Amino acid sequence: MAGRNGRTVRDLRRGNRTAVLQRLYFDGPLSRFELGPATGLSSGSVSNVVADLIADGLVEEAGSVDSDGGRPRTLLRVAPDSGHMIGVDVGETRVRVELFDVTLTELARVEHPLAPQRYDVDVIVGHIRDGVAEVLRAAGIEPERLLGVGVGVPGIVERTADRGAVVHGQTIGWDAVPLEALLRSGSQLPDSVPYFIDNGAKTLGQAEMWFGAGRGARNAVVVLFGSGVGACLVTPEVEHGRAVEWGHLTVRVRGRRCRCGALGCLEAYAGAESLLSRWREEGGRPPEDTDEETALTAMLAAAYPAGGTAADPVALAVLEETAEYLGAGLSDLINLFQPERILIGGWAGLQLGSRFLPAVRRHATTYALRHPAEKVTIDLGRLGPDAVTVGAAILPLADFFARGGRRAEPAAEDRLPAWRTALEERAPH
């Protein structure tokens, strides 16, 4: 039965369960007494919701603490084994698949390397399918226990009614690839296990905002700096983040050709792929027959040698120019969105690290408007190279919490009759 605001009793129950689960997840263990002010619920509602969640196996007791003159208070936490998620990172050099419990403790992982410049759809779909099966087998987890599989991919993700998530990955040669349908086809996962496919920059942003350097910020931009560059914008209006194709902002008219085909994109100057190409074009000598991560390590060693060895002037000049382009690109984000924080992650961003960051900060604040530049901090992400897979796994977890800890509803033909649903909604909570 719907109230004046259109919310049914079922909606209220779901909202109350969501509030308790989220508070226990982020701030627990907590007692029932502490959950009241933390969630804004009455003590009676807290008791009812907690009893429900314990009965469902989602919440468990976690010891007790002394109270002021009364009986000890029982602490509660989200049960770690109440569900499992898989996170997948379709990266530039490998496909990484990780299995987590609800507390995002890693239980198993597998990596399948990708040949340079090869993003064959069938190969990647095969790597994801095989990886999912491998991590489930390694941890001894039944597929039915999964809350979902999150996948971070390069490109724009469009959700369609007939084909599910479709990926437009221009830089990797993917034109409207129906990735969700392809993963479903031949998958050993039951249809009840949902896929959550999104841009890799968004999954990185999701991870940093939940557990990393973005926690507590209302407005933030999380930058993914790998072979190319991308960004995720988080605001109160878009609390789970929105991927923006920042790497294809034009920073130089008639400039270098980007791998997307356009001229002068930021990614043509700031991605690891372009860094190494420009070093080679200027006479540098990246190691042959190695992946980008190894080659970038060699470039950094050449530009910043240890033991008093002379620096490679070409490598150093390319890195300094890249810092200016990246800083100028960040200034656009500062002027457009006025974030509290900008966080730089991705394997290349973390590898460039603290040596690179002061120059990027300096150029960003020089190019940006003074007022928003004075209010923003620019730092490295805290979650390391696994942040995309962690963020991908958060996608099904966030959906699970939003539904009050309920798994995906059955198909329409399996739902209860309308009269039964109406009676349940009228029942007191």
C-alpha cells in the first residue's frame, strides 16, 4: 500500500534495512543503541530490522562492550560470508579477475595477459568466463552464492533493453560490443547472478570513494592513468560516480593523433602508451619485446637514475612535458566541476607516483581559475593497482545494499500474486 509520498511499506522496510546494513558496513561493529542515532531510526525499528537481518544471515554478533552502569551491549557486524562478489578489470595489458567476500576480503584471483594492442572480443570474453570459473573453483564457492559479477572496461557503456550492457570502446576497436549478452552466452553462472558492467574509471572511482583517499568527500574526481587516461566524477547528484571521457578532451589543435583517431586529445600526450611513443620518437630506447609497465619502469629509471648516473635528458623532457599536459587537463576538471579532491590512480599514475605529482599540482593550479584551485587537493589514490577490480566488485555489493540485502527478484512469472503482495505490504513491521 502506497503512502502520500508514493512509498509502500515494502519501500520503507527496504530503506531501513539498507540504512542499518550500510552503517554496520562502514562504521561497525556497532550496538543496537548506537545504530539508532547513526541511522535516524527508532529503537523499535532498529530491533526489528536487526532481528530480520540476523535471521537472513546478513548480520552477526561480534562481541560486546560495557555500557554506562547497565548490561554490556552486544556489538553487531555484517557477516563476511553472507555473500560473494567477483570483480573483473579488462585492462590494457591483462584481464584480472578477483573473488571477494562481502567485506571485500580477497579470496582468490587470476590474471590472463593480453598481447599488446590486441583486444579481440572473443579472447577477452573467454578470459572473463575462464577467470570467473577459476576463482570460484579455487575458493570452493558455489556460483549461486554470488551477488553479482562487476566488470570494468575501457570505453562508454550503454545499457539496452534487449542486449544488456553494450560497450563502445573506440580506442580499442570495440564498436557496440554486446558484452553482457556475450558473457551470458555459454556462461556457467545461473541467470539469477547479475552482471554489472561499467567504465573502468568509474569502478576505480567507486573504490576510492568507498575505501580510499576519496572517503568523506562530497565532490571528487578520480583519474585513471594507464595506457590511456579517463576520469570519474562524483558529486552529491551522482553519488556513485559518472565516467567522463576526459582523455579525449582536445588539448592541442591539430596535435598528435590519438588512438581514437582524433587529433590533439589529452590521451595522445598523457597516457603511458603516448609517453613511451614520444620517448622513442625523440631518440629514446625503450626496452624491446616488453609490456608497457616494464617499459615505463625503464623510462623512469632513465629519467631519475640512482647512484649519481646522468639522467636521460630525452626521457626527463618527455616526462616533464607530460606533467604539464596532465596538469592542464586537470585544470579543466577543476574549472568545470570545482571538486574538493582529485585522486590519481591506475597503474601508470601510481608508478609515476610522488616524483611526478608536484609538477602536476603546480601546472594544474597555474592553468586553473584561482578560486577553485585554492580549494582542491591533488593526491594519489590509496588502493593500488587492484582498485579497478575492487571497484567492479563494489557494483553488485552497492546494488545488494540498495535492495536492503535482498538478492535480485525472480522473473515476473515467478512473482507472488498481487493480492499476496498487497497483504504483505500491509503487515506491521
